Amino acid sequence: MPNSVATVIGTVIAVVFALTVIFVRLRAAGKPTSAKKILIPPIMMSTGFLMYIFPFTRENISYAIIAFLAGCVLSYPLIVTSKMFMKDKAVYLHRSKAFIYILLGLLVLRLILHSVVEHYVDIYQTGSLFFDLAFGMLVPWRMAMFVQYRRLVQGRGPMSPSVESKA
């Protein structure tokens, strides 16, 4: 498959994925969350590391570390806008308009970076680098959500949405 076709397919998949995440997040905001709902996504996503079984997806380890660390940095806006509260003895994630804009901004950044990165590594390695980046974003974000969740469950957090949590 030519690189240009693979790039278009990858871009379409990224857009569909981002829109799906926004849709799922908006629907989930009205339902209680749990530790399981917070921790399963990074655990399930970690199976993506099986791609490294295939030699053509392997990149220089320093590139992978940089991609992961960049993801950790880019997780900060997600962490800041993910606020939880207790209501009727259940934990809910506060719906944030900023979250949608942050996700769309990250998608645009991903598309721009993708066109730059693919000049230095092939399409398969580009995919694995962006997987590392996404995993680097997901893990700190979900860890922060889990810590916030545990605080609420243990009675050390806000009982209802506050004015300051409406980002």
C-alpha cells in the first residue's frame, strides 16, 4: 500500500477515533463511573504493544521514550479538565466543554506532527510512535482520575459539582 493511501486511512481512523471518544465521553458524563471504567482503557490499550512483535514497527528506543514523554506532557490538559464529584453515593465525571476543545486540538496537533514525523521514519514506525504518544497521554490521565476517584470514595473530595470545577 502506498504511503499516501496509508496516511489518508490513518488520518480517517484518527478522526473517527477522536469523534468516538468525544461521543462516548459526553454520554458517560451522565452515568456513574467506577475504578474498573477508569483502569480498563489503559490495560486494554497496553495490548497494542504486541505490534512490536513485528520488526518493521520497531523504532529507535530514544524516539519511543520521547513520544511517550511527549504524551505525558500532553495529558496535562486532560487531567486538569477531568473533575469528579459524588452524588447519591456514586462518583460522576463532570462534563467539561474544554475537554472537547482539548481533544480536537490534540487531533489537529497529531495530524500536523504525523506529516512531519513520516519524513523521518516509515509509516509503520510512525504508527508505533503515535501509539507510544497516545499511551503516554492515557496512562497519566487515567492514573490521575483513579487517584481522584479513590479520594472521593474514601470521603475526601467534593460532594457535588462546584463552580470552580466547571472548566
